[in-house]
Amino acid sequence: MCFACSPRNPIGLHLQFSLEDGVCRTTFTAGEVHQGWNGCMHGGLIATLLDEVMAQWLWLQGIAGMTAEMTTRFSRPVPVGVPLEVTARQTGGRGRLFELAAEIALPDGQVPVHARAKFLKV
Ligand SMILES: CCCCCCCCCC(=O)SCCNC(=O)CCNC(=O)[C@H](O)C(C)(C)COP(=O)(O)OP(=O)(O)OC[C@H]1O[C@@H](n2cnc3c(N)ncnc32)[C@H](O)[C@@H]1OP(=O)(O)O
């Protein structure tokens, strides 16, 4: 019962994903229960969104992969109550190793957070 994507997880994020033209995409609006600082989304949950959209880039192509390494750059706070667009794409890789990048965009196009990760096919 995945915390990020299972529709049956009562405390989960219930994310849904699509993959088109090599880009995996989801949307999420954080509520008060997802805050760290007042008005700002918790950084661990931001990382969850980014990790999951990259994992789903693989999964929607029939590849089961686990996160082996992930770096997240928090450039600006992510506000709660605002629809976020979360996207991922492949940046490299060889054999079992997939290198991916993900970002969160605000409605005005600003990108407050982005991440890079390495996934290993399992
Ligand atoms: C609907 C479902 C959708 C999917 C949902 C997924 C959930 C979201 C994604 C996650 O959050 S997964 C949870 C967080 N991640 C983990 O818990 C992973 C914990 N780590 C492991 O289980 C293992 O380390 C791992 C499976 C990632 C790799 O173990 P393996 O035994 O399969 O591989 P190994 O360690 O032998 O490494 C294989 C090769 O990759 C290389 N490698 C491993 N990590 C690397 C790294 N970080 N960077 C570069 N190379 C790396 C390693 O050096 C080696 O190179 P060589 O083949 O040349 O010897």
C-alpha cells in the first residue's frame, strides 16, 4: 500500500501519474497536514513527490526500480494550497542504472525544487 500512490492508503498522497513524450507527470496540492513551516510544504514530503514521479517514470514503462541515490535542491519554499505540477525525465544511464531528474513547478512557472536521482532496476 504505497504511501505516495495507493488509492487505498488512508493517510497516503493518492498521486496519479501519466507518461507522455518521455515525461512523467503528476499534480498535488499540499494541505495544512503537509506543512513543515507554517504555510510551507514539509521538505520530506516534497522529496517524496520527486522520488515517486521518477520511480513512476520507470514503472509506467514496465521497469521496477529502487532509488539508489537522490539529491534535492530546495531553492524556494513550496506553498500549501497551490496546485503543483511534478515532472520527471531521464537524463542518462546504462545497464540497470537509470539517471533521472524531477522538478516541481508552481502555477506561475517558478521551479522552487528540483532533484536528480539514480535508480537501479530490481
Ligand atoms: C507502483 C510501484 C512504483 C514503484 C514505487 C517505488 C517507490 C519509490 C522509490 C523508492 O523510494 S525505493 C525506496 C528507497 N530505496 C531503497 O530502499 C533502496 C535501498 N537499496 C537497495 O535495495 C540496493 O542498494 C539497490 C537495490 C538499490 C541496489 O542493490 P543491488 O544489489 O541490486 O545492486 P548493487 O549494489 O550490486 O549495484 C549494482 C551496480 O550498480 C552500481 N550502483 C549502485 N548504486 C549506485 C549509485 N548510487 N550510483 C552509481 N552506481 C551505483 C554498483 O556499483 C554496481 O555496479 P557494477 O555492476 O559495475 O558493480
